[in-house]
Amino acid sequence: MSDIMSQSTQLPKDSQLNEFSTLELAQALMEKLSISPNDWHRLKSNRNVRASEQAAAALVFLLKDEPQEALLRLQQATGWLDRSISAPPCPTHGENKSNQFIAFG
């Protein structure tokens, strides 16, 4: 983490990041940290990835003046880090089960 913090302080004052609002930057971070459908199975149980995803979402909600939503996301992030929550089953499992059987009429 200290590497990330030191990198952020090394940005030049005239950085292109200044062209964006704080909310836009937070939304970009949230999008970047979100698990894509293609990576779901590989990353769904990665606690650091999941906590980062939730913490970024919390920042977006804070900047949108939605503290209750932010708090929920921060609690989720904490749950990932303290191991009090775990990954839910894959959202697509079970959808194709009804298609496995062919009805003969």
C-alpha cells in the first residue's frame, strides 16, 4: 500500500487527472476495480479484490452524498477483510439446469 500512496503523491500538479471531477475519478476507479463477468470465477473469493471493489463503491457513494450506501459498502469491504463474509455461488449456476432436460411430448 505504501507504494501506491507514494505514487499518488508523485503526480505533477498539471496532471491530466485535474481535468476530471473527484466523482468521475472515483467512478473510474470503481469501474477499474469491478470484477468483470469473465473474471468472476477466478476472483470471486479473492478477499483483497472484493474489498477493494467495495471500498471504491463506498467512495463513489460518499461523493454522491449517500452515506448510508457508503457505509453498507464499507461494511462489506470490512467483511471481506476480516473473513466474516464469503463469496456467494456463481449467479449463472442453476440457470441452465432447467434446460438440461428435454421434454418429450
